[in-house]
Amino acid sequence: MLEFATKLASIILFDIVLSGDNAVVIALATRGLEESKRKNAIMIGTAGAIILRVVLMLIAVQLLMLPYVKIIGSLLLLYIAYDLLKTDTDDEANIKASGGSYFSAIRTILMADLVMSLDNVIAIAGTADGHFGLAVIGLAVSIPIIIFGSQVIIKLMDKFPALIWVGAVMIAYTAGKMFVEDHAIAHFVDGLVPNISHTPAVPVIFGAILILGKLLMNRVQATNSTVKS
């Protein structure tokens, strides 16, 4: 009984610590929605994410053994980071909740959770030591904490808009970590610079790419607006 409780506590702790980025994604994806629709989007998106994570837990170990899967996932995650940051400079009217943005928020939560949970579920499955039911219980207990955390982050972002950039860069950093964890990429970059895959260099580069890409796109949009006017 003590061993069961210890493993359950470890899994809940894993879920909370490893899902920090997921809470940021939820906050960013739903920040432009009206209060009522925001809560619905969080609940629906998170419920779908739970189902995805449970299914993913069954196949993650086998999936991650395939080459290039993490590369694809990291690039998708980088796109998600940019897409979430994109609305930062939109007019307020453009980010008011509409049918499209509502379902877009749910889709973003599901996509990001699918990509970002690859490593999480492996750590959790390992802690559960083959006890799938234990892993699911731990996940179910930690989800409300993640939801609460995302709503706290939303309020902070409303008060401090610069946190939107911080959250997006965090997601890009996670994408960089996932990218360099792929064995093919790790071998390649370590051939260029010895042991660089074991440093934060590549994740930092991903963060820089996101920032520079966003700033460049802002400049292009400003130029186009000037030309049109």
C-alpha cells in the first residue's frame, strides 16, 4: 500500500512539473476568448487532451523509438508557438471570441498536448512500472491542478502582456529540446560541435528563431500596411 501511494505521489508530481508548458499553451490559446467561452474551451480542450494522453501513454515508448518523430514534433511545436504569438499584435476586435477562434483554441490545446506529452508519458509510465491504472489515476488527479494553473497564467497575461512573449519562447525552447533529443539530429550537431546536444544551445536557438521570425513578420506587415495606405 505504501509503495502504491509513493508511486502515485511521484506520478502526480511528474504530471504537475512536466505539464508546466501545457498550462502555458492553454493560457495562450484561450486568452482572446470571452470568459464563458474561455472556460468551456479549457474544459473541452483539456478533456480531449486527457484522452489523447492516455492513448499516447500506450504507444509512446514504441513511437519514440522511430527515427525523426521528435524532429517532426519539435517543428510542429515551434509552429504552434508562433501561431500563439501571432495574435499578440492583432486588433482587439480580431481576437474576440468567435466560432472559429473558439474551436481554434481547442484544436491548439489538443495539438500542443499531443506533441508536448511524448516525453511526459514515458516518464510517467516508467514510474508506474507497468501499472497503467496507476498512471491514469495520477493523471486524473493532476489535471485539475493544471487547469487551475492555466487560468492563473491567463490572469497574469492580461495584467502583464509581455508574458505572452515569455510563454511563446518557453514553448519554442521546449521544441528545441525535443528537436535535439532525436538521435539523428543529436549525432549530427555533436559532429559539428562536440556535446552541444547536451547543452541549452539548440533550444535557445529555437527561441531566437521564434523572436526574430515574429519581429521580421511584424516589419513586413508594417511595410505592407504603409504601401497600401
